[in-house]
Amino acid sequence: MLLWCLIGLSHVHLVLSAAIPLSASTGQGEVGWRRVSESPLVLVHEKFFSKEECEELMQIALESGRMQEALVYSGHRKDAFQRDDQVRSNSHMYVEREDELKSSLLQRVIARMHHAAKIPERLGEKLQIARYQEGERYEMHHDSGPEVGRARPATLLVYLNDVEKGGETVFPLTREVLLQCRPIHHQGDQVRYGVDHCCHVQPPELLTIQARQGRAVLFFNHLDGKKDARAVHASCPVLAGQKWVAQRWFQFEKTDL
């Protein structure tokens, strides 16, 4: 079911549930993709990975022995990536080249991700497999720019399981909503972290994509050669169960920030 609440062309509250109908095409020639936002440009595919592929990817992560706390970019030359629970509190692992060489599944899904984004495989970062347990979230952030130490034209993530409650990916579509969702939100004498507040209140003009097994989200951090400031997004706290995600960031040929 696709729920729209429209108040003028610029006032949109969009929620994607488990039963969003497939579009014949995005207009870009790729069957199965549905465009759900123009700015930021966000596309969704309901069955991008099969159930078996999702389960095998989760198993690869668990058996790797490399699951570790996720880090965020600090901007410092030494130890540029550090743990910061106030920004991001999940765990993850990265798929190495030797993992890919041993797994036809990894080769297949990575090639599929690049085909969807229309970006050569040489311009992809390592595939990340992330796990969010109850209460874990990732505050509002942009995937490209000096603030993350990376220049990335696009991001493609795929949910590997159904999340019982919470764990949505959200994009604020206006500056007003972004302010409500910013990393620290003051409410009376209390200080609440923005994404927790934002996901609970569900303000108008918030693009909300629920985590469903096999569903992919492709969004573009740059448009027409320029960084799209609207591509900021966050992962809502998981309220029940776990959330598993496979994510691929794409690079520019030249990575000047």
C-alpha cells in the first residue's frame, strides 16, 4: 500500500509498506524500480534480492568473525574513524576481495547492484553488511562529502530481513523537517536525539521506507555533478527484532571532495 498525503506539490508525507506495487519501469529502463522521490532522487525495488540470497548474506556476516562496532568519520587525521554511540550504534562487517573470489553469490549480487546504479564495478567500495539490534540507530547524515571523508555519487542498500518494528530509513524532504530530525533535538528540559524523535513523531514531508526482506533503496547523493544536500537520511531505531542490511557505496572516478 502506498500512502500519500498531498498538500500542494511540495508538501508530501510518504510511507512505503510491505505491499507497494511494482512499477513497470523507473523511466530509466530498469524493470522493477519505482521512483518515490525526485529530490532527493530515491528509487525502490521490492524483490532485488531473493529470500535465499538475503539469508546467505546474513550467514556470511555471522560466520566471518569480523562483525564489529560501526565507526563514524571524526575528521581527524589520526584515527579518522571512531566509535560514537550518539551518532551510530550498530555493528557491521566488510566483504573483502578474497570473500568475493570464493563466493558466486557475492559476485552475483555485487554485479547486480552496479548494474542497477549504472556504475562500473571498479568504482564500488567494499560491500558492507550491517546489523541493527533493538534500540540501535544511525542519526541523520549525508553519505558524501568532507563530513564523511568520502565522495560518493550514489548509495544502494538492501534489507536482508523483515523488521518486526522500527528500523525504517527516513529522508526529510524539507528544511523544517530536517531541523526536527537533526542529531540533537531539544524538548523542554530534555535533550532527545533527533532520529528517535523524528521517527516517533513522523512529521509531514518525511519519506519513510520500511525494512522488508529483499527490498532495495537506491538514492543519489549527487545530481548534475553537484552534491544534493537533500540526500540526508537516517536509520530509525529498531524497536523489536533486528535489522540486517547489505549496502554498497559507489565512488567517483576522481574522489576530490
